[in-house]
Amino acid sequence: MQGQKVSGQGSTMNWVPASVSGSVRTRTYAGTPAAAVEDAQAVIMMMWDKKALDSVLTGDDGLFAAAQKGQIFIDMSTQLPETALWEAGQFALKGAHFLDAPVHGSKGEAFSGGLWIMAGGDKSVYEQASELFDCIGETHHYMGEQGRGSLPSSAVTIWSRRS
């Protein structure tokens, strides 16, 4: 888990007691993003903004450098579809998979496992990640190709800023 703000903290609490096997490691605990994802099957990022996302993705200790063939990287941040396409391309260079799957909800939903998730990317990768989504989300939906998970979240963000 990369990112420990409101949604990240609440979501992490739901993975720990869940029936999903494995462990939850954060970059705070591991020291660097690369160390946190060593030997991980799936990596979930919930970053505050693009600057924070870039800080865990890029550089020698970033996730792009650490990505391994077959790993699944899931960005659950509210990012633009173009950002999701960029991430997907960078992870693909290493043979890793990527889903853009922003969460919708507040602090209460994050802590109760009631977030809504809309994911974009390869459908078979989405199906592999569904068990993780079940732990933190009340509902999750496959929206189509890369960038499609980010579209609804971006639209809501833009609309809410205009209101």
C-alpha cells in the first residue's frame, strides 16, 4: 500500500483482517516504495495528488524501477485518464499489469469497507484484483480499457469544483 491519507488508512484497516492471504506493507514501514513492493503480487496506490504519485513512481527507488513481470499495480487515486495511460505504459515496459481504479467515498466509507471502485484496464487483471476490491469496497465495477476507471472520478471532481 502506497499512500496513507484518509482513504489509504481506512482501506488498510480492512485488508488486515480480511480473508485475503498475504501482508500489507507501506513505504513508511519499508523505507522506500521499491522496498515496500519487493515480492508483492499486487500493489495499491492511494496518493493525494499527482505530485505525491510521481514521488512513489519515479526515481531509482520508485515503483516503475521496482516493477516486476506479472505484478499488478493498482492506482486508486483520483487522477486524470492521461495519467493512468502513462502509468500503464510504464508498468508494461517491465511486464507488469496496471489498473486505474479510483475510490469514491469519504473517511467513513474507507474505514467501514464501503468505498465504491470503478476500474479500467485488462479485464482478466481486474478479475484477479476483485478479491482485493471486495475487502475495501461496497461495490466495484469494470469500466473497460485503461483510463476508463479514472473517467467517472475525474468528471465528479470537475463537477464538484464548479458547484
